[in-house]
Amino acid sequence: MEQTSLSIFEIIIWAGTAVSLLGLLGLVYCIVRVSRAKRAGMSDEEMRAELKKVVPLNLGALFLSVIGLMMVIIGIFLA
């Protein structure tokens, strides 16, 4: 039986994939949360308050996705 081990670059690629997927799940969560708020028929002020809560989560999820994709690209280039 041949034993293969992952190189550091393959680990970076898989870790970047996981981070990117985590960010993608965060973006989907933000979409679901805003769509629920729209369907709830909130007043204008309540909708603004809900959107103000979602914006930081959205930016954080986008940041995770970008960092994960950067990790994947760096891992591919250096492998």
C-alpha cells in the first residue's frame, strides 16, 4: 500500500476551500434573513434597523469568501 501525505500547499488549498465555503454560507444566511424581513411586512424603520444588523454580517461573510479564494489561488500557484 502506498502512503501519500498532503503537502503544505494542498493543506492551504483545502483550508482555503473550507474558509470560502464558510463565507458562502454566511452570504446565504444574510440573503435568507433579509428575504424573511421583506416577507414579514415590516415598517420602513424596522426594515432599516434589520438591514443595519445584516450589513456587518454580510461584509464579514464576503471577507471570509475572499480570503478563502486567495488561499486557494496561492496554494495552486505555489504547488
